[in-house]
Amino acid sequence: MKVGDLVDCYDTSGVWYLSTVLKTNYTAGLQKVFIGYRTYRKDGEKTDPDGRTYRGWSKSFDEWIETFSLRIQPPTSLSHTGYIECKSGDREYDRITVDDKKDILLNSPRGVKIFCVERGDKENQEFVVNLLNNFGIEGGFDKILKRLKERALPFGIFFIERVELLYSYIEILGTIWALFHRKFACEYIPKVKDAVVECLKAIHSTEVRKLERDCLDKIGFHLSNLLRRVYTVFEREKIIDLLELILCTIMLQSDYLQRQIDGLKGLNEMMKKVKRSIMINEKFLLNWIKEHKIIDEIFGKRKHQQILQRSVPIVIFIYEQQLLTADIMEKIWENVKDDQFKDDIFKVIKEAAFPMGSKELNFFITKIAELNPSMVSEEALDVIFEARKGNEKSPKEFIKYSDIMQKITLESSYPLSVSEKALEKYAGMIADLPFEPYKKGILKKCINEMIEKVNLGL
């Protein structure tokens, strides 16, 4: 160790503090360090005699400690428990009820590794803790990890039971998480986390049907309990969010409709929380959508009505992230050519219309105007009517949309029910027109065209 190093140090009152090495000394080949129970920082609320600001205790508590003493541990490994200082840029931890700060000071009998320790009411825990330690000594925890890793292989022996066994293992570990010895928890839990992630990523399509939302929520709950022992709040949220994103994508890309719906619902929820998520920010989620071809999954060859009906949030999201390119809009529009999906697409465009810009709206409105009259439905009229709300400050665009509605109203090639509905919406558009000087001109134009068509016998 050298002067200036940060360490966690156990003081004489039984509390771990993030501390600073102030001096070093060698005696008979053994190193001692002079510990100050404080850290020097610009935002410190105290000042030492040299004018340096710090957080912690004054020099009256400084002391010499041998470097081999268990009272000295890596920085923030034990001092974090019980406080949160996210505003100052420190690592933010849970206010955990597990007090594991003294675990490192426990002496293991005859050098045997300690896996679990008693917490709280020791009388009722002694039998369970002894049982768990014997389980660990016999290699039980290692075997659980090994089985999890086996299921992370594409064709493991117990491949089909992966989901059920994964849940069973995580439930067991997530139930006893508070009893883990601090050192064992720091070694073991990150390995479990990696195995769980790889295990779920490797799930085969035949197993996706078994991915019930309730089971996944329970896996997430128990895994989150495990993670809280060694990870910060931010780190844990990052891991859980990424796991959720992986699962949603796997389900959306499966061959089972209910799982596809669950996957898209999960992605939609992720978009809602993206602004407060640590891991899944807008850029990360946008790249994920592109890399995993989520748009193709929703609007491509594997499309389904129930998936299309739930696609509005992702269309709005990719527009807001400036990813709604001409190619993607063309892919969405291609589905209009299929009478089975036509009205679903119109509804999606209608619900996503208000946030869109004039460029994107013009693309879809122009496409509607170019449709064969027999393909135009009342849902298509809803798109035009809704789109005009986003262009109320633009007379040019508003008039363009009203002209298209007028065309559908007057031309006999359109189905009668559609023309009647168009007339109703056209009247509403004119009544709501915010540009008073244009109202008479539009009405005059409409009346003249009606007279002309009557004279021509149309």
C-alpha cells in the first residue's frame, strides 16, 4: 500500500469507513499504514489544518494498523452498507437490512470456508446455517452453478427443463440470499448472474411457450434480491433491464402468438421507462431495435393483427428518435396492400399521427390519395382527419388534406358508405378550419365542383 490509497477500515467502535492511507512504515519486514478515517474531496464539509476539505473523521481518530489485518479491506467493499450518496457521484446502494460488515472478521474453523452466517435471531437460524455450510463444503453451491451453465449450452442434457429448473435454482438462492457470507456473496453472485443471463439468452424456440410472465417475474424478483448483496442500485437496474430486454426480444421473435404479444408489451413498457432507466436509454434502445430487426418482426412477413394493433408505441418511439425513414414507412405501408391488415395499419397511422411531423404525415396521406378507390375505407378517412390536427398552423397542408377529403366525398368511384363518411368529416374539417379567410374559398370550390359533376351527370 502507498500513501493516498483508499481502503475500507474497521474502526474501534465497530464501523467500516472509507479511509485514506496517510503514512506507511516497515518494521521487521512488516508494513504498517497510518489510517485516516476520512476521504479528501472538493465537496467535503470539513477542512483539515492544511486547508484540504474532507468527509469523515478528524485526525484525532487516526491510527496505525498492520496491512495484514482483517480490519483493512478493498475500498467500498464494506463501507457502503446503510447509506446513499448518489448526488455527490458516489455509488448508490440500497438501504439493506442485512448487516454483513463484520462477516470478514469471522474466523473460519480449521480453515474451512464459510458460506453462510447467522443473522438476527441466531437461535432459530443455527440449524439452517450449519446445513447450508455443509451443503457448500460438499460442493452444493458449485453444482448449482454448474447446472445453470449446462443449461446455457445450446443442447444441454436437460435442455427442455431449462426454464423450470432455472426458476427452482434462483428461487432457492433468492430465498437464502441474506445468509450468504459477504466474501462468498461477492464471489458467487456475479457468477450466478452471468449464468442466468446466458441461460435465458440460449432458450430454444420450443421452450419459449413455457416463458410465462408470472414465472419470469419471480425469477427477476429472486435474482434482484441476490444482486442487492453485491451490486449498487444502478448496477442492479442495469442488469435487470438488460435481462428484461433480452427476454422481450426472444418472445417477440418466437413462433407463439401469446409470447409475441408478451414480448411487444414488454418492449412498449421499456419505452415508457426509458427516460428514467440507467441502462436502457434512448440511444441504447434504438440500437437494440435496429440490431435485432424489431421493425421487421412487427411489420414483416411474420406480422399478425394482434401484433400490429399493439405497435403504436414503437412507431412513435422510432419517429421521436428520427429513425422513421422512408424505407421503414414503406415497409409499414406495404401491409395496406393486404386487405386482412389494411385497416389495422390505418389505425396505427392514425394513433401515431399527432406526434409526427408534416413530412411523415404527407407520406401516408399521399399514399392514401393514390390508393385504388375500392381500397379506401373509413379507417383511412380517420387518418386524414387526425393528420389535419398536426397541421392546423399550416394553411397549405391543411388545404391539401381537405382537398383529398373533398375528392373522396365527390367522386363516384369511391364506395358510397365511404363517400358519406368523408362528407361528414369534410364538413367537420371546414368547421374547425382556423384560417377564416380560407373558409369561403374552400366552400366555393367545393360547391362549384359539385355543380360541375351534377351537370356532367357524375
